[in-house]
Amino acid sequence: MATTEQPGLDEIEQCFIAVLDGSMSRDEADRWAARWVADGRENAVPIPFWDEMPLG
């Protein structure tokens, strides 16, 4: 997870899994995610609203 480009959905999922399995702390994950917000990148992958996500 050390790329200079905005992470894709797979890389974001890897970060969540790392927090869940204990190989990354919540603080590390928060700092990792915060740098993408701080970068102000305009090519962000839109995150769907919960009501727009398919069921099942």
C-alpha cells in the first residue's frame, strides 16, 4: 500500500482486512486514508450510497 497514485477498491479492501487481522492498527489505516483526502485528488473513485448498492 505504498503507491503514489490514489488507491483502487482492492487496495482499500486490503487496508480493511489488515485492520481486521491485526497487521495494521486503526491509527495507521486512518493516516493512510487521510493522505488521499489531504492530496485533494480529483480523480477519486466515487463511493456509492448505501441505498444505491445492489442487494445480495
